[in-house]
Amino acid sequence: MVTEKVKRELEMLKRHLIILKYVVENEPIGILKLAEETGIPSHKVRYSLRVLEQEGLIAASAPGAVTTEQTGTFLRDLDQAIDRLQEMARGLKDIKIER
């Protein structure tokens, strides 16, 4: 279904944000500890870490993932970004399709 793809993307975004939260609060932190603390399987933790690193929000270090200079800016803007997503989702209800 068309909406399933968006649902999966939102679930993945939620997972990335959970992982980022644990890195911010517990840096440096490794994959196994993140998986244990979050209950997220290690292969999904690994993927989220890779995505967050590609976005410049975390960096790998010998003892585990750490935040970067970009993390603070991202976190400051996060509430507004989520508000925009919510507004977009609400706007979908405005599209009336005859049934």
C-alpha cells in the first residue's frame, strides 16, 4: 500500500533518533551496548549508526560512537522539523477523495 512506505520510513526515523539519543546521553557507546540498552537488534543499530555518521551527526571512535559539532545544531532544529512533518501529515486529511 502507498502509505506503508511512509510508515516504514517514519519507523526508521524513530529508530535513528532513539540511537542518537543514547549516543548523546552515553557517549562513547558501542553497538552491543546500544542494542542492549534500546532493545533494538544489533544489525539495525549498526545501520542507524551508519546513517547518522553519513549525516555527520555522530563519529566512530575506538571506544564507540560519539557526537559531532553538527549534533547540537540538528537537535536545536529537530522540534521544528518534526512540527513540519506533522503539519504535512495533517494536510493529507485535507485531500478529499470521493468514495
